[in-house]
Amino acid sequence: MQAIALGFVLIILLGTVLLMLPAAQKPGIELSFWDALFTSTSAVCITGLLTVDSTETFTAFGQLVLGVLIQIGGLGITTIGLGFISMAGKKIRMRDRVLLREALNYPSMLGLQGLIQWVLLTTFVLEAVGAVLSFFVFVQDYPVWDAIGISVFHSVSSFNNAGFDILDKGQSLSAYADHIPLNLITAFLAIAGGLGFFVISEVLRSHHPRKWSLHTKVVLLMTAVLIAAGTILLKLSDDISWLTAFFTSVATRTAGFSTYSIDGFSSAGLLVIMLLMFIGAAPGSTSGGIKVTSFFTLIRAIIAYPSGRSVTAFKRRIPSQTVHSALTLFVIALGAIFGCTLVLCLLEPEQSALILLFEALSAYTTVGYSMGLTPELGTAAKICLIVTMYMGRLGSLTIISLFAKKRNQLAELPEGQLPVG
């Protein structure tokens, strides 16, 4: 875990240095160290929060650096490095296999070498397909070479749920709000990245749902339910099209793209968006949040608790350790978001607490949505969001494992009664 955490830090610092090079910045731009660090962190943590405009600030080289940082952040430096070692025909050491399993959230040590090759191949194929399809859209509005660069960048950003764009005037996808093909292409890439490599692999290799693992069934069910529920609730909350409601429902669970101004949503719409951001997508994917499996486990536990039954799903019993882990993730996420919001309120007392909460939630869940406040924040507040994005990308359990020391418990203490509720 320490190696993974340190690897992200080193990549973030390297990205910061590269973004501060004169070759990465357009003439007349003076990018501060903190803005470069913030941008690099946002890219590596596949968040999408920005303090500067990517199009107006960075040259083609700078945008290339951003794209590479997003790719590394989405797949993880461990996955990419060991993947190329594996493709070169070399065997992966046991220590590296452990790191890889932790990076991918893979349940077993078996088949890791084949899985990592499949992960890289699937990623590059889906991104290539997304880039080609996007090109036919962007070439209508940009010169050919610009359209190629934008298409590749957009595909990488979409699949990795990063939310970065290099379109004119930092408009995200608002100019394409009614463009059905681009909306569907972007949504498909975001959903694929949010499902996780294990789920995609299992679905493609075994077409019969009965053969799917509990993990795959839960992820697919929750993904469908949350997209559908989010679409309906957003449509009911605001006067937007069904296409905009669908796209926002998909992008809200960490993709971070928008075809409709976030600060244009009603209070009910913002509440729906914040809930979807908090839940996120699947473990082992390019997404953030507490993950759909954790949310599903907590819901099943709440249903089972009154009757004293075991927590079950799809004719399988969910272990109590999984329930405890889900609850731990939930509480830590709430604590991190509340803590970041409190710090932001102390540092930016003139700002609305709701807007600061939204920024903190977006940072921790690596969504990247903003109500326009991020560029106006002071240096200390930016540092707070940098730390929050980093924590959100690593995940709550990884953060805990960095500081917790395992101890063998030789004896059980007697139980004590403690009323709750």
C-alpha cells in the first residue's frame, strides 16, 4: 500500500514539474507552482477540478502531459509498469503481484498476469474506438489535426472518468448538449470505465448471467438502477431534456463532464447530484465515491437487521467483514468530506457552506464538478482540496492501512452492553 501511495505522489510531483516548463504553457501565461500542483493532482487523481483553463493555459505539449497523467492515474502506475513487463514476456514477482492485486482490487492472486495484459489491451482498444467515433464529431468544428488531438484526449478522459476537456473556452460539453452521438459515446466510455476491469472481463468471457460472480451482478444492477433513478429524478427536479438528465446521471458518478451548468440546477437537482457523487461507481474501476458495492451492502444490511437475518444477495450470504468494511468506508468518507468542508469554511468564511460542501464532496469522490468556486480559492484552500483529491483517489481503506499496524489478538475481551439508537 505504501508503494502505491508513494507512486501517486511521485507522479503528481513529476507532472507538476512538467506543467511548469515553458514548453507546456502558452505565451504570456505564468502558472504558479500551486496551480500546477493542483492541476497535476487533479489529473492523476482523475478528478477534473481546475484552477486554470486547460485550453487557454497549456500548449499541445502541456495537454499531452495532462493526457498521460490521466492515463496513469486511471490505470495506476503499478498496473501500467507491470503490464508492459508482462507483455515483454517476463514473469511478475510475487511481491509485485500483491501490489497489482491491491491496485486493481482483484479478489485473487490467480490469473493476475493474464488479467493485467487484458486490462491494458481493453483500455487501449476502447479508448481507440472512442477516439475514432469522437473524431467524426469534433472534425465538424475544428481543423483535422486539432480534432484528432481533442478526440484522443476526450476519449482518454472519458474512459478514465477524469472530466478534463480541451475544448474552446472551458465549456466542457455544453456546446454539444443536444448532440446525441457525442453524448452516447462519452456516456458509454464513462460507464465502461466505471464498471471496472474485472466486471468487463467476466461479462465478455461468460455471457450467461448465472455464471457471473456476486460482484459483477451487484455492480451491473446498481449501475443500471442509479443511472435510471438519477435520470428520472434530475428530469423531475429541473427543466432539462431527457438526454441531459441521462448524461448528467452517468457523468455525476465520477466522469465529471457536463452539458448543463452545474450552478443552474435547482436545490433538489444538486441534492441528487451530490448523492450520486457520494456513491460513485465500482471497485477496481477508474471511479471514486464509496463504490456501488459498499452502498448496496449497507442497504442490504439495513433491510436484514430488523429481522436478525444474514445479509444476503442473489442467493449468496455477504460476510460480516464485508458489511463492516462498507460501514467503515461510509463513515470515513463522511468524515473526510465534513473535515474538508470545515477547513474550507474556516479558510473561506465569505463563501456559502453549501458550495464549499459541494467542492469538498466533488474532490473526495474525484468527480470534478464545481459551482465555479475552485479558481477563486486561496492557496491554503487549494492545498486542502489537493489533499482531499489524493485521499479520494487512494481510497479510505488504503489510507487506513498506511497508518494501522496489525496486531495478533491473543484473547477476546468480555462483552459489554452499550445502548444505541
